[in-house]
Amino acid sequence: MTGAMYAAIGGLKTHMSKLNVIGNNIANVNTYGFKAGRMTFKESIYTTSRSGSNGGATAGGNNPSQIGYGCSVGSIDLNMSPSTYAPTGRGLDVYMDGEGFFLFGDKEGGILDATDLSKLDLSRVGDLWIDPDGYICNHQGAVIYGFARVQNPDYDPNAPKDPNDKDYDAKKIPETIVSSQLVPLRVPLSAAAPTEENGGLIDSGKTDADGNTIFTAQWEEGDPVYPWLQTETIAGKTYQTNQYADVTGKAIEVGGNNNGGGAGGTTTTEGSRIIAAADTDPLSVSGVMHIQLKSVSVEKNGAIQGIAANGDTVVLGYVAVANCDSSDGVTHVDGPYYKALGGAGKIRVSALNGVLEGKYLGNQVRSTDANGTESIPDPSDAILNDKDIELINSGLEASSTDVANEFSEMITTQRGYQANTRIVTVTDSMLEELVNMKR
């Protein structure tokens, strides 16, 4: 068999591979978040029948004489540039206007530092909903990761108010803060009915006209219960991790970090100020009741918020955005998911519009020991402040397949395949003539 036959066969295989890529692009023309692939050709091996020469004192040189053996697949890559906004009308559908990825994973727990980010999947599709346990999931069952609101350990609802201070409301310590631990986002839990046993009712020191003790309620049944922060030291690093409130026991003293008065119990620097309500549904997986929300939406800065039954606005948390050193180098693993494997580089996490500017993953902080040695978190754990990305709700990212381009590529691929079949046909005819030389 001649070299022309081998070259043509190589060309046929390579053109078929390109047609497979084109077919996949066209098949996903209506797939949300799909990134069209592109295949390039490269020349195959060469044989050298005569080497090149630089020439000498009396004779000139000559070029090398080489014959190629067709082509092969050069690369198959993805165009990860953002595509257009496709409206869906669903408040929890979210489109990312800019380069980056949503982070999805399981319900197991939070990410402490950048070394754990490889456990999560990357996706451009934000088709979100709230599952029966209150987690913010996509329709493949994965939970979106972000930064949750937690109880502020320094908050004291019983702090005296100065009626002469006009700036009191602006200066008072907020009830919740944003934790920089990357966690699966979840709706806040629902508060249990306040009782003396759970620390929700305390003796005010006053009695009514009948001599009965007047109790002061520290919360109302159904109030949102946010996670609280617990200090943990792992592998020499100190983190503050999100912990959910118990459904039993007694609430800690309100304002534990500043020794404020409140719900009773032992003064501590850590714990939940409110006891959560147990979910009595036998089908409940977590066994903890979460608050009911309506009109849930995603804001431009990544805040997922909804309206509670009492009309209050409740912020569930803030969607995190991930970027890789080379976004085009991510590996497509399954459905809408990508992994930052070889070729993608490191993953860096961002919060939008200054939500966690200057913070580090896992609530790590700069600290100085007794010897004056300063401990600085790893720079890769820093949470970036991305000002160029906005999230737009009620829509998803459309497929990046350009049908006109794919059809033109299909025509040239078909003609290339056809031309290679002609080489096979002509080579076969020449071999037939050679065989027929002897009758």
C-alpha cells in the first residue's frame, strides 16, 4: 500500500473527528451554559528522502526532501468566553455577566482553604432551587457554595440605648455578619418557641399586678436562626467555622463575647443565641426546621435573599465566584460541570462588590504571638474583590454554539472528507493498474 493511501486514511479519520465535534456543538445549541468546542488539524509524520545541505566552497546547498503522511488531531479546546443572557422568568435562575464559575459540591461541609477547592465542581449554569432541607441546589442535586451570614458574637440586643445619640442606629453592632468560610448555602433555621428551659424566656425581675413573674422573650418563634462561629485549629492553622444551632439544650448568654446580659446559660465566647426548632416530619433528612421564604431572588452582588412569613427580608448568603489561572484549560467532566485539573492552574475565589474585601478563607486573620512573630495566611486563601462581574437573576447563560459558523465548518469538513476519499479511489486505481500489468 502506498503512502498516499495511508495519508488519505489519516485525513478521513481526522475529518470524522472534527465532524464529531461539530455534531456535538449543534446537538447542544439549546443547552444552557454549553461551551462550543473547536478542533484543529496538525500535520502528521514525515519521511526524509534527502537531507538538506548548507553547501560548500564550490557547490551550492540544497533543501531537504520530505514526504508527509497525512494529518491528525491537533487540539480540541473549548471557548469559555461568556455567552448571552437567556431569560427564563425564574427568580432563582442566575446568569453570570463576566468570566468565572459557580462552585457546586455536596452538603458535607465547608472549604477551609484554597487546597480544598479542587473538591468542588465548576459550572456556568445557575439553575437554582431550594430543596426540602433548605439547601440551595441546582437541578442535578449539587449545592451551590458561597459565604453565609452568621450570628455576630458581639451583638447584644439588650445594650442600653442612648436617646440623645442621634447616630446610635448607625453605630450599633449588627446582629449578623458574613463568614468567610466557603460553605454550601442554606436557608436559616427556624427558631423554636422561647421557654425558660431553652433560655428563650428570662426573668425580668418584675411582677404583674397578681404577683406573677414577668418574663422577657429573647426571640420569637419562627425567627431566622443563623449559624454561629466556632474556633478550630487544624494542622497548625486557626479557623472559625460555621456551626448550626442545636434543637435541644439552652441558648448561650446573649452577647457572649462582650459579656452582655440575656438568655441565661453559661457565659461563653461561642455558641448559638437561639435554639432551633425540630422538624417533626419523619421524611426530613436533617431533622431541623428551616424558615419558609417567598419571592427568593439573587442580587447583583451575589446576595440570595427572600421574604419571610413575617415580611422581613432574609439574606441567606452570598454566591462565591471562582476563576482559574487559565479558564480555557478546565476539563469538562459531566453535564454542566468542569474541574480545574492539569492545564487550568489554581482556583481563586472572589466575592462581589466588596462583600468580603480583605478577608481570607475560613475566617483566618493576621495574628501575632507572644514572641512578636506575625502569622499571615497564605495569599492563595485571600478572597478577591471582583468588581467586573454582576449576577442577573431570572435567566441563564445561553449556549455558545454559533449555528451559522457550525454549518459552514460542516461544509468544509464534508468537502475535505470527500477529497480524501478521492485519494483512496485514485490510489486504488493505480494499484489495480499495477496488478493488471501481468495477465
